[in-house]
Amino acid sequence: MRVSFKSVVAGVSTLAVAGVIAAAGASSAAAVTPPYDPDPDAFATVTFYDATGNVVTSGDGNSNQSPKYVVANAAKPAGAVNSIAGIFLYAPQPNQPTGLFPGTQLSKNTVYPLAGTPASVGTSANPASQMDTATARGIFSATKDFVANTGTLTNLFQIRLKLSQTSLYAATTISVDPVTGAWAQVYPAPPVVAPGSTTSLAVSPASPVNAPANPTLTATVAPTAAGTPVAGTVEFFNGATSLGTSPVASGVATKSLTGVAAGSYSYTATFTPTDPAVIAGSTSSAVLYVVQTPKPTPSVSVSASNTAPAVGSPVTFTATIGQIAGANVPGTVEFFDGATSLGAPVAAAGGTASLTTSSLTQGPKSITAKFVPTDATSFNGATSAPVTVNVQPAAGSPCAAPGQCTDPQGFVVTVPVGTLFIDTPFTATNPFDLGTMSLNSTATELSTGAKSFKGQDPAGKGITITDTRSGNLPWTASLQSTNFAKGSALIEAKNLGFTGVTPSYIGGNALQAVTTTDNPANSVAAPKPGLAGVSQFARAAAGAGTVYVDGLFTLNAPTSTPAGVYTGTVTFTIG
């Protein structure tokens, strides 16, 4: 079970959670082919899909959306006139032909091919139907309509895709757990589906850039297989044009381009695994990359009519803008004394612009001229080098005579507001690993055991909390988990706990007193709220600085939990 943490400044840190449970499937019924299969009355079998278009072979029969789609594995027979089909549940009967099995409808009839569905479903012209959100009936509920079978037919049911106005149907046999309601495909044997992958693409430096450009394309492939980076290659594309392939190393593949001309490019990356049975391939979203023709930059210089004027005397500053391709560049010039504007921008006429002022105060001044072109798409702006003007005391003032001048100076200092933020060491490509669940010593539930947060941090720090705010303000840190999910199967958030919370201080910091709180996971032996709600784990009354916090994450689950990879989200908040 893997957990990745992402730090977020200004009070919130989010972690994505994924895991594997090494447990039994949804139902243990029918280890062999049912006696009535292959069904002599069915023209085909069916394949089940979830809402995202992935093939599923098991699920939670309590949900009326599991499975979401049912698609026949053969084309419509010649005897079927209408392209309409519905989903039904039938209960096999001992020593009875399949045509006499009792059944009940799970979802209303729908027209196929199915519009507005994932590509893996909607592109099929074979008969298909879907579980309607408003009126569909869950598999587990429907099984209660029939008397339970015994012997070789125990817990066995048929999912039939029936065609409208005909007796034709496609059928696949499932088993349904009479306690949990979990269903699993039995006949034909469920296909082995490789776990999916995701490929993301980043291009650096960020566009727009000037031509000729030398961007680097970096593809990141996730997840890893059993903690080991997946093997395969990534092919990079600009639109439909291949830019070459690179091997995946530690989940990353790169491609460096040189001399890219001006234009707009659409880069993508496609991952092809070495062994498709281990993980499926994937393609990144397109990254728009703009390479622009470099714009010319005119030269700008500034001069002063008098570099040592007396206070109150007029001084004229003149900016000269260099020509581009033998022509003046239209625009405006704004003059500055340091960061202070000396007046409104002045239009540059004939390659020059001037400003006269008598408002300069006594002392040295650094004067610059900032040129802004009228056509910013064709030319760059520019700022001149400074010219220094030493403004002298006014004639007759005390400062005109040596030893008689006083010059009061104002001082100011700012105490910054500062920030408070929480940071975690893990990322989506370097996740926190909760490991594989196993039965506890009393065989009452599954558990990961306690996993040290700091123990997997390469820097050995754990959760980092930094307070640079002024005023000795208090803070409270908390965390909350969502349910862990695998399709419609869930491990509740209350089953995740965070205990053994311990702070580590930095010598010399004012932050030296942090109070911690444990939040144990729910278990069969000791029911607890776990991390289902917002749960405080650390607080401080005052003190600026940094503190490192470690703790132990524990996840428990009922023994009835279906096997598979479960994902969830844990959010850290500080304020």
C-alpha cells in the first residue's frame, strides 16, 4: 500500500494513497465450469466494464452501478431486428434447461451502440446496455428474489444481455457472496487485465522561448510495479510526427531537442511497456509549446543638461533611442530617480524624448530612462544605464558653508507578517509505502501494522512545520482521510490511524514546545473514529522556527474486504 505526499504552502498538504490487499476474492463459489455452460440458448458471452471504460471481473453487488456497462462479445444475430438490449439477472435451477431459469431485470432497455460512453464501450457495435443511475437495481438485491441454490449451483447467477422483441441473449455466469454481496465473474474464466499506467509530460524551459530553442521533454510514468520502476520505452511526438524514443529509467524518460525553429508545437509522450501483462501503456496529454522569433531591442541612453545643479534649478534629461534597421522605433520614455517616476511617460519623437524638472532634492540621484515600444509584439522595451546627478545645496543655505550643515535623515524598518506552512517529503513518484495488509494475530481483521512516517523520508525529517510569522502566534495542525476505494469497494477512513506522534526540535529556534495528540485507527477490538474527521495531531502556543513531526500510520480493514489496489486521500492542514 503506497502513500504519496504533496506539500502545499499556506496551510494545506495533500497526500494520495494507494494500496494492495492480499486477501481472497469476492466469492469462492464455483471453482469449475457450471454444468449448464456454455449456455446452449446464448449467442455469446458478455464483458463487464466500469464507469471509466475499464474491464472489470468483480465488484460490489450492493451498488446499482457495478458493473456500469455490459457488452456482448459477438455481433447481433440475424434474428434480432431492433438494436435494443437490457440487463437481467437469472438464477440457475438444478436439472432445468437454461430457458426455464427464473430471472429479474436489473436495468431498463437501452439503444446500442451506446452514445456518450468511454471509447472502449462506445466504439463497439455489438449489443450493449448500461445500468441506469436512477432506476437500475443492484445485483445483490436482485439475488434475494430467488431461493438459494445448493450443491454445484450455490451462489451462482447469470447476467444476461437480452435483445428486445426476441428470445436471444448473451450470458456470463457470476458468483455472489451471500453475506457481503460482492460479485465475481466465474464463466468464462475472467480475463487477466494488466493494471493501468499514467504518463505525464513536462517541457523545459517553459514557453514561450526564442528561436532557436533547445527544449527538454521529460515523461513520468506511474505507477511502479511492486515497488520497482516499470520497464519500457517512451516515444515522443510533435502532433503525429515521432521525435524518437527513450528508455524508462526509475519511472522517467527524457528527450532533448536542439535548434527548434519558431512556431507552435504540440508535444505528447506515449509509454509502451516491455511486458503488457505487467502494466498497460498510456499517452500523456498534449503540451503546447511556443517558440517565437526573437524581437530586436533598441539601445537606450540618457543624459542630463547639468550633473551638479543647485536645489530648485531646472534640469533637462534626454533619452536617445537607437534605430532598428535604419528606422526610429515609436514609443514612450519614462524617467526615474531610482524607483521613483519623475513624471508621465513622454513620446519619443525622432528617436529622442526629454523631460525638464526642478523638483530634485539635495544629494546624489541615479536617473534612468525606460523605453516602452508602441508595437510590443515586434520590439522589446529597454532601460538605459543610469546617469548620476549630484544636486547641490541652494545658494545661501547653511549647507553652502563648511561645518554648518545638518541633514536629518528618516529611517524606516518593516517587520514582515511571515508565513506558516506544512511540508511533507513524499511525491507521486516517491510515495509513502504502507505495504501489504495481512491478518492480525487474532485473525479478526486485516492490518498494515504501524508504519513510521519519518522512517521512509530520505532526509530523515518527516512532517516539517515552519512558522516565520511575527507576534508569537499559536497554531494547530490536523489531518483527515477519505475512504480508501477500489472501484465500488471501500475501506472506511476511520480505519486509518496516526499515533506515536513525536516532535523533533532545532536548537536555537524559539519553537520548542509542541503538544501532540494520537488518533488511533478503528479496529474490531477497539472501535475508534480514526481519521474520518478533522483530527488534531500537533499544536503550539507560540514560538517562531521549524519543528519536525514523526508518527505511525496504521490501516485496518475487515476480512471481507475484496482484494486489490485501494486509493484514498489524506489532507494535512495547519492554521
